Amino acid sequence: MAAGYREVAVTLEQAADQHKKAVDLYKFELELVGKSLQDKAGYQAKASEAEEEGKMILSAGYREAIVTSEQAVNQGELSAMKFSTSTYEGLYWLSEALCLRTQADYQSKAIEAEEAGKATLGAGYREASMTLIRAAEQHKQSAQLCVIGSCSDLGYSTWHGIGRSIQAKANYQAKASEAKEEGKEILAAIYAGAAIISERAADQFKQAVEAYIAGKESERKNWVSAGEAFESQVEYQVTSMEAQETGKTILAIGYSEAAITSQQAADQFILAAETTKVGKENEGGSWGNEGSSLQKKADYQVKLCKAEKINQITRAANYREAIIVLQRWTPKFGPVVKL
């Protein structure tokens, strides 16, 4: 037990050193390294305590989290090193480190839930942990592309979307399990749905990557916009339900309307991409314009309900007018198509 705590003390000293460097050098990625080391120290202490009590399965679960935390530390340090030469490569490694840190958290929560006899909750955390492995691997692959000189603004918006969406899926999977454990079935269903839509967003970014590699910029742009619209839909749906949970009914309605509009925008962007893909550039452009108008409308719907919530009457009126204008001038090349 004493040896275990000495190990913890060493790790905490390393964490303090990283926190100091983060402050001195203004590097967020080193702050992440420090936090991952703090996490590791916590898992080390818990593993030692579990071993002392003869709970070897529990201890082994914490040991898994320790290994993952060490990986997060390594990738965070790599991120700090790469930021000096390539911002995009640094961002990709940082994203991987963030995934790994969260994965370690879910690993520890899974074993704790299982130890407490909450098998379903534990399985949910394990599922989320496995999804984060996918997200981390995607960020790693994106970083490796930078090594061979494939980093750019367009490349980042395309490649990063895949890992970001898969990462969001994992977090919603965990939240769905937590809500179900608390008996909040409707909220659990919303989070589960958000996980599904996040995977669909990732699919659009994958299509964008294919278009990017093929040099088809118009098509790539529409796939990226479709993915981002699905991300907005998820965010607005979840915010709507969370507002409903806290009794903020008007706010919930506003976000729900925005979620529907974002879904419509995503559908139009998909149609734009598919149409452009077969060589119909003008028609694809019209569908893309409609998607853009719909997404702007969704964003203004959110701004409107926020302004109304804090009683900003003039600003709310401006947003309401903007929505009316967008409805009036949204290109009507055809009906909204659900694919």
C-alpha cells in the first residue's frame, strides 16, 4: 500500500510540473498533460486500495485506465511539441489526447458501475470507451496526414469532422446510459438518438474526405456543410430536452424548432453534394444555397429564443425579422427532400 502511495506522489509531482509549464509557456496542451497525470494518480490510488481489499478485478480496471491516461499524457506532450511547427498537426494530436483522457474516465466508471452491480450502466460506459478508441484513431490518422504534408484549412475542416463527430457520439452514449440508470427514459432516448445522428454526421465528413482527395471542392464543401448541419441538429435537440428537463419550456420549443430546421438544411446539403457529384453543378448550387439559408434560419431561431429568454426585446425583434427574410428569400429549387 505504501509503495502504491509513493507512486501516486511521484505522479502528482509530475502533474504539478506540467501545470507550472502550462502557465509559464501559455500552453493549453501542457495543462491537459497535467490533468491527465492527475487522473493517473487518482487511478493509481484507487488501484492500490482495491488490491489492498482483495478486489483484483476492480484493480485491473483501474490499471487499464492508468495505461490510457499515460497514452493521453504522451499524445498531449506530442501535441505541445508539434504546435511549434504545425498548428493543424498539433490540434489533431491534442484531439487524440482529449479522447484518450475521456476514455480513461469511462474505463474507470465502467469498472466502478460493474463493481456496484450496475451491469447495464457499466456496459454503456464500455461502449462509449470503445467508440472513443475509434475517435482517437481517426485523430491520429489525421495527424499522420500532416506529416506527409496534407495539412490545410480545407483539410482540417474535412478530416477533423470525422473524429469530432465520433467523439460526440461516445459522449452521448455515456449520457444515455447515465440517464437510463436514473430512470429518465425520455432523456436517455434523446441522447441515444443524438449518438446515432453524430454517427451520421461522421458519415458526411467521410464523404467529404473522398471528395477532397478527388479534388472535387464543390462536392466536398456540401458534404462538410451537411455534417456540420447534423452536428447543429444534435446540439439543438439535446439542448431542447435539457431545457425541458429544467422547466424552461419556451427555450425548449425554440431549440426544438431549430433542430428541425438544421435537419432540413442537412438534407438539402446532401442533395447538393449528390447532385454535384454527377456533374450537375448549377442544380447542386441551388440545393446548397437552400441548405445555407435553412442553416442560417436555424441559427437565428436559437439566437431569438436566447434573446427572448433574457428579455432583449429589440434584439429578439431583429432576429425574428431576419428569420422572416430568410423564409422569403430561401431558394425554392424544389421541395425539401429527406434522404
